[in-house]
Amino acid sequence: MLVFGRLRIRFAYVLSLVVLCLLVVFGMFLKVWRTTPTGFTPLVRVSVLDILQARALENTAVDQMADGRYEEALFSLRIALANNPGDISVLQNTVTNLAMMPYEVTLFPDVVNYSRWLLKLSGTNIHDLEAVVGLFDKYRSRDAIRRYASGFDGERSNFLEKKYLIALFDSRLFDEFVFEWEKADTTIREDTELMLYRHAVDAIRGGAETGRSAWNVLSDAVDEGKYRVTAARLMARVCVELGDIDDYRIALRVLENAGKDRLIDHVGLCRLYVSMGRTNAALDVLDDVSLVPDSPREFVDILDLYFELGRKESAEEWFKRYLSLFESQSLVWVAYGDLLVETEDWDEVERFAVEMRNRRRDDTCLTAYSYYLQGRAAHAVGRDMSAAEYIEKAAAMRYDIPRVGVRVAEALTGMGYEQEAYRILDKMRPRMSGSAMFWETMFSAAGKIKNESVCIEAAECLIEIAPGNLEYKLNYAIMLMLKRERLGEALALTLDAVTKMPAFVPARLNHCLALLLNQRILAASEMLSGIRPEALEPALRANYDLCRFYLMYKKQKFDEALEVFNGLDKKYLFPSEVSRLNRLAEEVAAELS
């Protein structure tokens, strides 16, 4: 009995060891350990082995970075992240390593992907944001700097504020630059380099005296001082804005002598020659320059210039020569596709669409864009069934790059495929709430399909984004009148539009309607009498007839009102407006009977 008891104890002991070993083994190899924060999506689960391997590789990478072996360090960090994508420490070291590596355009996809993932994983804290913005500054990605700096919820550091201001200037957002400058603290406004940017804005936007004074400051800084290269580059930008080719050459020479000229600086000279009509001189500059594009923007700028100058063959040669550097950049493919569309070489557009889809099979956005290109080509040559098939495919897919989706939707609206355009935009709505470009396109597409609620939403969003924009104010007034709300405000908005654009017929028609709805019958009659209906396109003619119907109705000229109603093309009006017209027409008919 005692022996049996000992055996049972030994068996239990062995069994517990086996269970423990199994737990250790399963814990080592099963991906059950969450490494992303609570509530974070997508959820990342790894095994203990993944964590240990990632940590060992990270330590190796840190040693390699210390020895200046940055490419080896990047390789180690890539494998570490493959093992544990949720490890913030590895991501931080990856961004640090990329910042220490020599500039290499082929690394830009890594810069974008790792930076975006780090900020998402870390919740965009100030330390990581500064590291990412510094990296994007190295790669001259001004759009990314603006997006991340402006979207930061906390107080921006002086480093972030400076990079943000420079990005605004480089993006030609001069009004926004001045607005941010005025809000900045003294440290920023006394920064010697940033003061040169402010002088450049004054040279572009200031009056004669202010502009001349600012120009003199830049000119002095170009002649001597720590920031000669910065001043020369700013002088070149001012020259482009003001059309000053002689001083541009001086600024470019300073950059060349310092070995700091970039391809984009020579593009600026080409642009000035083109603006003067000297296309041969512009082509000479393009043919002579031997610099290699080191950013997607430079690559696309040269393509654009060649197309603009009628050198499609040169553009195609340029595209093929340097595509390998930027093949991972979806917007490069889109830019070339858009340029091909402008040439109306529809066979080439279709060939390029197929090539793009074959070479970028895993890129959902480019696949969608390629179907749009094929639909555009088929539509242009009258192959309507094929066009509808391709466009249906383009509308059904997801656009991970919002600006591409908006661009496609805008083109489809112009082609008469408003429903498909609306479907593309509707799927993107949660990500684009603050984009004026998105809501402009949405307003147009929804207007074509007469979706009142979406048009109202779009008009309200646009007026909130840019309350001073005249077009947005006019659209907002139209929606107020459609809802029959705040008609006095609608009258004021349409009056502002007519005052600033007296020859713009849509503004005059909408002001006429606002006058009628505010019982200003005589003023409305005078406004309408100055418009020739026979010269109007169908949609405007429908708006003209709408105003004329209400004018005749309010003057109690019921015979004429009914005649206008019968000839009015109601498909151009919103459903609620048509319902009102039908009710009033019934009243008029009853009055006449």
C-alpha cells in the first residue's frame, strides 16, 4: 500500500512536469501574447519566441548603429518588426536609424510605413512626432509634415512649429504661414532662419515698400551669412512667384556654386521660361540638366513639364528610366496616368492601365485606378458597354489613398457616371471629414444625382472649412433656399456673390431666387430681365425658368406662370423643389379653372 502511494506521488510529479513542459512549449510557440495597447486595432499577438528573437535582433541593431553600419541595422530591425510588429521600442530605433542613414530615395517607402505605424502605435506623443517630422524633413515630404504637425492635439514644440511653418511656405500656403507666424511665440519669430521665410512671404505678398524691403533682406543674406543657401532658395521661390527670371538665375548660381542645387531648382527656371513663351530655352534646360530626381515630386514635375512642352516621348523615356526609384509610390503611377489622359492617346492609356495593374497586383488603389483609366479610354472612343464594365469595377473597389479616390470620382462625375462617383466618395466619407477637395467633389456628384441631404451636408462642411470662400458661400445659400431656412442670410450671401462676380450668371440667378423668396419682387424682376435665357445651357435654363415661374406666380400672372411650368425641364431641379412647384401649379390651375 505504501509502495502504491509512492508510485502515485511520482506519477503526479511526472505528470505535473509534463504539463509544465507543455505549457512552456505552447507559451514559447503559440501567438497568444498581445503586444499592442488595449483597444488598439489591428490586434497583434506574438509568441514568447517572437518576443525574444525581436529583442535580440533589436540589441544587435543598436550595436550596428553605434558602429555606423546602418544598412545592417535596418535589416536587423526589419526582421525584428516582422517577429513583433507591436514593439514600440523597435519602431523607435527603426525611425532613428533611418534618420542616421544617408539619404536614399528608395528608402522613402520605409520612411512612410514605419513612421505611420509608430505614430499610430504610440498615440502620437511629442517625442515620436518630433522624430518622425525630422525624418520627413530629411526626405522633403512637406505634405506629411503639414498633416502630422497640424493634426497634433497637444501644444507643438518650437521644433515642430518651425518645421510646420517651413512646410507651409514650401507648399505655397502663404496665408496659412502668416496666420501661424502671428500665433507663434517670440522664440519662433526671432529665429534667424525663419525670419528669412517671413521676409520671403512679404516679398511675395507685401506692397511695394514692404516687398522691396523684404527683398533687400534676402539679397543681403544671399551675399553673406550662415544661411546663404536658404536665402538663395527663398529668393528663387520669390522669383518664380513674381516672374523674375534674371534674379532667379542669380539665386540658382549661388546654389550651384555651393553644390546645393537640386533638380527642382532647375525645374523652376524651366517654369519661368515657359511662362515667358520661351519653350526652346526651357527644353534646353531640361536636356542639359544631369541631376537625378531624388523625390517623387521632382520626378513628377519633370514628367509634367515634358508633357506640357509637347515632348511625350521624352516623358515616356524619363518615366521608364527612373521608375525603379519610385515604383512603390502609387501617386507617381497616378500622375503619369493623368498626364496620358490629357494627351487623349487612348490606346496608350489603356496599355498603361494594364501594365500598371500587372506590375502592382497587390496595390488595391492602383488596381481601382487602372480600371478607371480603361473606362475613361473606352468611354472616349464610344465603347460604352466596356466603359460601363470597367467603371463599375473602379467604383466597387477601395481607395486607400483618398486623393486618388477623389480624383477618380471627379473625373467620373464629368463623364456622366455620377452614381459610381458617389459610391466611391460615400465609402471614403469617414476619413475625409475635413477635406475641402472631398466635399467639393461630393457636392458636385450628389448634385448631379439630386441627393438633397448629402448636398446640404457638403455645403455645410465646406462653409465650415473655408467660411470666406465665395463659391462655398453661394452653394450654402442655395441649400438654405432649398430648405427654405434663414432666407435673409441666403439673400446676403447671394448679394455678396453678385457684387464680386457681376457677370457670373449662376450667382445672378440664385440672387434672383433669394430676392423672390424674401418678397423683393421688383428687384428680382430687374435682375431676371438682364439675363438672356436663349444663351443658357439646359441646367441654367431650368434655374431661369424656376425664377420666372415664382416671379409670375407672385405677380399673380397665373397664365404665364402655368406656361413657364409646362416648359420647365424639372430633371435639373431637386425633388423638394419639384414638389413645391407641382403644388403651386395645381393651385394656379385651380385658380384659372
